[in-house]
Amino acid sequence: MNELVYLDNAATSFPKPEEVINKITEYLSRYAANPGRSGHKLSLEAGKLVFETRELLSELFNISDSSRIIFTSNATESINYVINSFLKENDHIITTSVEHNSVMRPLRFIERKKHIKIDVVKANRDGLINPYHFKEFIKENTKLIIINHASNVTGVITPVEKIKKIVGNIPVLLDAAQTAGCIPIDVKKSGIDLLAFTGHKSLLGPSGIGGLYIGNNIDFEPVKMGGTGSNSELEKQPEFLPDKFESGTLNVTGIAGLCGSLKFLMKTKVENIREKDKELSGYFINKLLELETVKIYGDLNIENRVPLISINMKNRTSSELCFKLDKEFNIMTRGGLHCAPAAHKTILTFPEGTLRFSSGFFNSEKDVDKTIEALYKISKN
Amino acid sequence: MDSNSFDSILIFQNIHSVLKAEKILKGKNIFYDVVPVPKEIDSSCGMAIGIKSMEMDIVKNVLSTYKFEVKGIYLQKNGRFIRYE
């Protein structure tokens, strides 16, 4: 059997750094107590782990108060919190045509339930968004702008800083599912009011852990309430963060893994990861361009892309390609619609979808070469 | 160290604040430790910061520089901690 080539990092990153496995093992074997619930040593150790992870995240995203980062299970949950609680009856929101279903499904639900008005800024066929188009849709009751930081279909990065300058004081929710950990994010510099991220993609942590940064200017009701380990004498939910939004015992095992991966990221530096990604993406795109039967989607400028590439091959469906690459060449990819029908409609690949290659920190040019060779062989059969 | 090693106890709204205060005090040449909350004090997160009362003003100054909110300060009197502020 061929050596495994994993190119499905946009779904979840693999392999994970050793630090992730070691930190989870350390927590589970040495101090797997409930953080913030008691005065004993193990509870304190667990509390320190959660605190340290929050502080590392605040350093990574340049957030001055780490208590404004709440842990959730993933970016989808974070986005759902905002859409379901921050938005009220008759509010107006602006989003883009390259959003994932983690945004579009809860939005379409509350559109009916709360009579929310939704305007969609359309990206062009290359997945590029013109920031000035946001201006045309701003209304008096525009409550929120929701932006996918990078499309999980085209890999094209949305210019959030430029958009924020145009929309002014209207809060921006940034879906950083595909960018946190692979491109530098600075919430202060970019003026991001709400940042939804997941731990298991480019942050290189385990699945089941993610988070939401809530800016000082943003307030909304918690979706879930319950025990927090604080103000236990009261039957009223605490007003202070992170407790307000973190009822019930946290996923400390997931947090431990994330702590390990964040340490790896701090040591490696996101800027260096970005450079490595750009180099490998450039190499990959150039090789794909040599294959006559392959069409690549999205703007090809690597400065505008995260390391994922959507393609189609003449006379082959994406699911057929995905299957052949896996079974015959041991190469893991993802075909179909990637839970983002809106993005596929934008680049005119709906309903057939595309085949997506998404590389990660641990991939090399050797992996690309093997993939290109496999694609060549498939195209000749 | 436990709470009896200190004559002053600072309590906070949650474990996050306790650990943030600890991080702020670290390296400031102040004698302190994170200690279990003494039984007569009501603070459900379970942890507090013990300090020496002679360093109280320094600690308050350091924490206020970071706009840090302390929920309560307790002083030890006859073996019990009494609310100070």
C-alpha cells in the first residue's frame, strides 16, 4: 500500500503535534478534576490549565482580556450562540455568498422565526469579495455583519480589515474556522467584535473544543445556564465572563489538547506557518495547472488563499475522484459540496461540487508530487 | 501553603480572576499564594489569594493598575477571617 497522504486538513487537521497528545495524557492521568469547583489541589491544577489555555488564545488573537473568550464545542456552536441570542426581532444583517451552512442554516431559521432581514454580498466567480459592496446594504437597523474569513470551498480570504473600515461601528462576527492558526488574526487591528473559532482545524487541537471571543461592546443573553462554580449561593446566572456563557463542566480534555497545540503554534509561529502554507500552495497550484484535464477554482493568487484548493477533472465526478484517490493511492481528500452550497453556487459548481485538497503544517512537496502523479494516472484511465 | 500561612485573604468572583490576579502578582516581589478559601468565607470557586497584610497596599495598587476587581478582602483576627472591605 502507498504511504498515506492526508490532504483533508480543512475538515480536521491530521496528524496532531505531539504536544497535543502529551497534554491530554498529562491531564487525564495526573489532574483530571473539575476546574473552578473546589479548593483542592487537583481542581486548582485543572483550573490553571483552563486559564493558561485562555491566556494563550488571547495572546494568539491579541485580545487584552482573556475572560472575554468563552469555550464552546466548535465554531458552529459559537456562531449559533451569536445568531440565536444577539439577533432580535426585525434586525437586519449582512453576510456573504461564500458562507458555510454553520452560518446559513441558523440564519435562514431565524429569518423566518424572528423576521430577520438578510442581505448577501455576492463574491465573484473567483470567490473574491468587494468590500465596498457592504456599503450598499447598510441600513439603520443593521445589527451585525457576518463574514467567513476564508471560504472552505475556494480557500479565498475575505479582506475583513477593509470591510470593518467600511461598515464602521456595526459589529462584525468573523467565522475563523478555516483561518485561526494558519493566518495571523489580530482582533484589535482588524476591529473584530466577535470571533468564532474551532480548535481542531489549523489550531491543530482535538475535535470538540472551540471558542468565541466577545468584544467589550457586545452583550447578549446566554443560551445555556446552570452551574459555573461561582455565585453558587444564587439561583441567578452570573453576569461576568466567562462564567455567564460557560455553564456545566467544560470539555477540559479538549482544552488540554488545545493548550498543547497552542504551545506548538506559539513556538512555531503562525507567521512561519503562513509562509510555509503559501509556498506549498504555490507549488501545488503550479503542478495542477500542468494537468490539462483539471480545472482549479478560486482566485489563484496565493496571497489571497488559505492552503486549500478545489478542483474538478474532466469526465470525473468529485466523489469518484475522492474515492479513487483514497482506495487506489491512499490519498485522503474531500469531494462534494463541503456543507457550503452557497459558496458552490457562487463559483458555479452547484450541485455537483468539487474535489478539495487541503494541506496542513505537516504536508510536504512529496505529498503534492504523489497527488499529481495519482491525478495524472486517473486522468489517463 | 494553606490560608493559615497568611493574615489576609483576597477573594474573587471566579477561578479565572484568581489565576489572573496570581499572574499579575507574579514577579512583583510580593509574598502570596493561591490557597483554598477558608471555611468561614463564602466564595464558591474554592480558591483565593493569601497575602501578608503589611503588603496589602502594594497588592491593591498593583491590581488596580490592571483595573482588576477584588470581590472581598478578609483579615485574620483571633484565628478567624473577618471581612475588611
